[in-house]
Amino acid sequence: MNLLLNLALGVYLAAVVFASVNLALKRNWLERLSQTVLLAGVLVLTGYMALRWRASGRPPVSNMFESLVLLAWAIPIAYQIVLTRLKVPWLTAPTALFATLTLAYAGTYEADIRPLMPALRSNWLAVHVFTCFLGYAGLAVSFLAAIGHLVISRSTSRVRPESRVAMEETVIRSVSFGFLFLSVGIVTGAVWANAAWGTYWSWDPKETWALITWLVYAFFLHCRQMESWRGRRASWIAVLGFISVLFTYFGVNILMRGLHSYAS
């Protein structure tokens, strides 16, 4: 399993290199190659996760190491889904880099396979966590696209209008994708909580910050209906939303104690 994990990291890194070279050379074949290599890394990581699932007898999503591996797996998938029929070639490099850094950071945590805590022994575990992290992955792509949109929108004389439109459309698509799966993750978590603890909502710190994050992105989608809140303002909301995602994922585990503290 360690061999597959290291191989996935190496393939992701190769995708970063190819995509970065393409930023300078702007060749279609390099763009296709970088995306193909990135997806190859996803396949290798899928094999790793499958072997870990088989070895542990449970979904590999029960601690920080496994969740980071899952996030590194989900980011390229969300990117490919969001970018279907939408050309934003420069976004491949930061997406591949984000996935690579996430997978590398996972290596700083303990990777030993341990039995599940009683609270996690449920069929809802895989559904809840996979949907949440697909949501996180989509919102990570929206963050990268929002940063790109903020940068290029300040360079109006050097950037073609269609590039700015494509970048803004990427932000909208990725937020919509992430918001959908985040919503499903919150709902499945509530159903699971009722089965495990007898209540759908307990205002646990993780639940509270997940709701805050959901409200930020709901506000983003609402603002799409108002002309004065489009463009750069919308991108700033997407950036703020991802900061909330990071705090929900990392900050709550580090700074607060609650029913989800086992995830750290």
C-alpha cells in the first residue's frame, strides 16, 4: 500500500510539472497530457484506497490521514467534472498542485490502520464522508478559480474577455457542485446523528461551522441573481467560503472539542 501511495504522489507531481510547463508553452497536447497524468494519479490512489479498505474491513475515511487522502483523490475528480466542456487550461496546474500538497500533507499523520470507534460503526459513514469531501473538493476548485478570476480581472488590457467569462463560469460551476454535495453531506450527517445520538442536530462545533460554510455559499448563489454582486465581489465570497471550509475541516479539530473530535 505504501508503494501505491508514493506512486500516486509521484504521478501527481508529474502532472504539476507538465501543467506548469504548459503555462509557458501553451500547447494543447501538454494540457491533455497533464490532465491524463492527473487522472492516472487518481486511479493509483483509488487502488491504494481499495487495498486499505480491504485490509481494514471498513471505508478508509475515519481519521485525518485517511480524510486527507480522500480529499487528494476527490479534488481532481471534481475538477474534471466541473471543467467538462469548459476550457480553462491554466487551472490544471494549481489544481494538481493543491492535490499534490494535500497528499503530501497526509504523510505527516499516522497511517496505521486502527479499529473504528463505536460511534463510527455505521453504514452511513461512507455516504456522509464521501459526499462531504466531494463537496470540499468542488469548493477547493472554486477557490482556485476565484483567485484566478481576481487576478485576471485586474489585468483587463492583457486578458481576453472570454477568458474572464470562462473563469467566472468555473467559479459558479464549482461552487454549485460543491454546494450540492456539501448539502447532501450535512443531511446524511443529520440522519446518522439521529440514529446514533437520538438527535438530528446538537450544535456540535463541526456541525455549527458546516452550517456557517453552507450559509456563505448559499449567499454566493443568491448573489448570482443580483448584478451588483457578480464578478469580483462573487469571487471574494468564494474565497471567504473556502476559508470557512478550512476552518471547518482543520480549525475545529485543533481548537474545539466536540462529538467530531475523533476525526483528528
